[in-house]
Amino acid sequence: MRNTRKPSLIFGLITTAVFFIGFFLKASGNDTLGNYVFYAGLGLGIIYWIWSIIEVTGADDLKKYQKTFWLIIVVAVPFFGALIYNILHQTRNKMVA
């Protein structure tokens, strides 16, 4: 898959890992470290979400209706919509099958 080398996808996967590590640290009783890692994951998730919105609006290889569809998905489902876009979208109007 060529889209696994995209920096935004890699950043999204790292953000997901940081968020869930913080969540599980918090759930296991390590509140101080868990809070720091959890909120760091949330902050990175917001940055990733904004990055994905900018990436969708600036995509030259999408048609107008495709760009509108992806923008609705990314905005309506903030983090997971961006992750789905970065996993499925490839260059030249191709999607991973």
C-alpha cells in the first residue's frame, strides 16, 4: 500500500496509540501519568483532525463531489473520519479495495 508512507497516516496512528496508552494508564490507576499521556493524545488528535481537514480541502486529485463527501466525513466524525480518509484515500482517485 502506497498510502502507508503518508506522514498524516503515520501521525494519526501514533496519535491513536498515545491516546489509548494514556486511557489505559488512567484506567489502571496511574492517574498522574495517565492524565498527561491522555491529554497529550487528545491534543495530538485535535492537531491531526485540523491537518486532515486542510489535506482534504487542498487535495487536487479529488473531484468536487468527492472532496465534499470526504470533508463531511472528516468534520462530522472528527478523529475517526480523518483516519478513515487517510487509510482509504490514495492518489489519482483510487481507493484501497
